Amino acid sequence: MPDERPNFIVLLTDDQGLGDLGCYGADDLETPNLDRLAALGARCTQWYSNAPLCSPSRASLLTGRAPHRAGVPDNVGHEPGARGLDPAIPTLPELLRDRGYQTRMVGKWHLGQWAGQRPHERGFDDFRGFLHGCVDYWSHVFYWLMNHGAPPRHDLWHNNVELHHDGEYLTHLLAGWAVDALRAMRDDGRPFLLYLPFNAPHYPMQAPRATLERFAHLEPARQYTAALLYDYDAAVGRILDELETLGLGGRTVVFSSADHGPSRENRNWPDGRLEPYPGGSTGGLRGAKATLYEGGIRLPTIWRWPGVVPPGGVYDGLGTHADVLPTLLTAAGVDPDTLGALGLDGRDHRAALTSNRPADSPHREAPLTWRFRERRAVRRGDWKLLTALGEDGRRVAELYHLPTDRAEQHDRHRDEPGLVAELTAVLDDNETV
């Protein structure tokens, strides 16, 4: 008897804001395939990253835990022996593989590059992509290191075997590998997980000339962001089309999001260049990458789930990347008792997505908490509290009522001292976890 459990595809961009997608209101970009994906499923309005940086966000998505409980409170370094994802914590591919799933990954890892830390050693049957935080789109050399005076470190792999595709644009290369993976997994016949974390639109700001010319009317930073996302969107189109060609569309769940919001940091390299990097849009939200304001953590997110998520819907329920793991495991047939024994921070959204009722979100009453460096934040219902260490070492609080102040412009912490105390206690309790 064939295994009728659903397949899963997890799509992830890098440094993409809430205002960087057509179906979220961007009118200067072209993202027809992601807009098509949203029309086939539900567009989320209150979906969050668990951290405003690459590594901790990905750690939460793959473990269902808060970043500090997955051993990745900050970005994983590139130095020898740098600590990656906690080896004692099971990952989504490990848990699914134990239950008969095929598991493949194509794209950016950034959760450890040394022995025992690589994707094929953390649950993926097959991995093609890069291990560090960013690479040159054409030479596939670790870009950040290269531009800080260090010797070049090439970073493109098939499991432990180094790959050389110099001159091939990385987004196109990843798309081709993703299509190959889909074909191989269809031929195998078992249900699968395909994890596809692309690096666009993260720096370096590089795109094919023809794509850049398509957006020549935009100012340089926005032009590059638009071009990077255009080619990424085309890659998504190839993947969606291949799903239908292979007859897999009706039984494949697709989750699409970003790892965190766009950057606001110019890149000044030692040789004097200034790249047109901060071209992403938060859609009017405050903050950006590396902040816990909405612009750093609220993301353009889509669930396509045939037979479960009504097409063309809008899901207003609160959700985070840590919720992906329990939601997919439940869909794969894992019983609630087993799920509860995993000690997850994430929660199953299947019922809420099915009903399309935000009141059913498992986080409606339970608080969402973030911990990033010296900053903390918590959201409960309509309210969000942020705290940071002031110059005198004391914590400074900000409180916002998001339904009436989505851009976090009107601090209400002096008006609601009781609520500030309650939410601060939630954050203090979270510190001990």
C-alpha cells in the first residue's frame, strides 16, 4: 500500500522584509510565483522569526525550540571549532527520517561547518549547498571572509565533497538541484522533506545583468534587491511547476518565509567599496535585521496545504518558525504524546490553519518570547514588551499595542505599569529555561 502521508517543502529567503513581496503590497517588485503560491494557500500576517539573525532563526525552525535552547543564541562563527547546532537536540529531518521520510536539503546551512555539524550529519540524506553565512553568487567563495583580508575559502558542497561550478549564478544552480531532488524523491516513492533555504536577497548584491536591467528604473539598493528576488521567484516557479509535472502538487505542503527582516547596514569593505545593500522593505514596520522590533522579526509567510488550508486565505494567527516542526510532525502522523515528550517551544498550527481562525492559534494566549544578545521581547495577545540594557546597566522597557500601532511609534509602558510587570516576569521566567 502506498504511503499517503504528505510531502513537505520548506522555502526560506535571507534578509527579506514584509514589504518585499507582491502579495504583501510591494508594487515595485515582480514576484508572480510567490504570489501564485499565496493564492493557492494562506498569507500569514503575524508570523515571526524566533531571532533577527540567520543562524538562530534557522536553528529554531529545524528544532522547534527557542534559539538559546537549541545551542545557537547568535550567528555561528567561521573560526575552527565554532559551535553549531546542539548535537543532542533532534532536528526536523532526523525526526522525519526516523518515521520513514526521505530528507534532502539544497541551499544555505549556517549551523556549523565542522565534522559532525554538517547537514548530512544532522538528518539530511543528501545536501547540496554552502555551509557559511554568505557566498559570492558567481565564484561561491565565502564572501564575508574574502572581504576582510583573509584567504579565499570556497564553500560549495555535496555532502563532504567540494563542488566547483564557477561562473554559474547560485540561485539558478540551487533551483536546478532542487528540481533534481524532487525527481529523485518522486522515483523513490516515499514521502519527503525538501528544505530549500536560498541566500537571496542577502549580500553580496549580485544579479545577472539582464535581471538588473529589468529594474533599472529603481534606485540602486532597491534595484539589486528586486533583481535578487526576481531570480529567486523564478526558482520558486520552477519548483512549483515541477511539483505539478511530477504529480506531487496535491499531496505536498509548502511553507515559505524568510529567516528575518531586511538589513539596514551598509557594507563598507576594506578596499573602500560601499555596496548598495539596504534595499529591503519592512512594509512600514519599525526596525530591521538584528532588532526585535517588528521589522526584524515579522515576515512574509505563506502556507500552501492542499485539502487543509483554504486557497486565497489570510491567516492572522500568531506563529513562529519554531512552530513549523510540530506542525509538520503532526501532519506526518506523530501522535500528540510523542510530540509533547520532545520538549518543544513551538506549537502545532494545523487546526488553526484549517479553520483559518486566528482565535484558534496556539499562541493567542500563550506568550511569544525572544532573547537576542542583551535585548528581550515578549508578545501576549495584542501587546508587545521590549527591554534592553541602558547605559547605566538597567533594563529600559518599551510597550506597544500592535493592532493600533503596528509601526511601534507610541510607547505605552508608563501607562500600563501592571502589564509591564507581568510581561517582564514572563521574560525573567524564560531566562531560566
